[in-house]
Amino acid sequence: AKKMASTLEKMVNDMKSQGAVFSGIKFGQPFEFVRTEDELQCLIPQTLEMKVPNGKLVTVSALIAVSKDEGENWYFIDTGGRDMIAVKQIVPTLSNELVLPPKQGPIFYRD
């Protein structure tokens, strides 16, 4: 965890030095809930905005939400642009009923 925090901090500092700053994050309504033997699961649309020189970048992706206690507590998995095959290698308990939206690159909007 310490190494991961250090890596993330370096990434953020590198982006700042290049003039990029996260400017917003929005979450959409969860898609249909899927019940497995031990979990509730769903996808949540996520939109990230980053201010960059001369404009902004907008990336649309999905988070996977998982609850092991009937929705009392939730854990969130950022798919990071991976397809479901790659995500299931990390979290093999994910339902095959979850369908990730197609991967999209960031969209640039000029100021």
C-alpha cells in the first residue's frame, strides 16, 4: 500500500508539473444490480475532468460496486479502462452479467 501511495503521488506531481490538474468527478446512476451467491454488484458511470493547458480532458468510464452485506457497505473497483476479462483476473467473483461499456479515450475540449 505504501508503494502504491508513493506511485500515485508521483503520478499526480508529474501531471501538475505538466500543467494538468483534476478539476472534477461526477458519478451517474448505478446500472441494474446483480446478485451473486455472496454479493450485490453493479456498475456506476464515472466522468473525470482534468484541466490541461489550453482546455480540458473528459474521460468516461465505469466503477464496479460490490457489497458483501446486502448493500450496507460498498467497495468500489475502478476498471481503469480494462475490459472485463482483465478485471475478472483481479476480482474473479464478478458476475458475467456485468457488462462494461466500451473503452473510450479522453475527449479534449479547447478553452
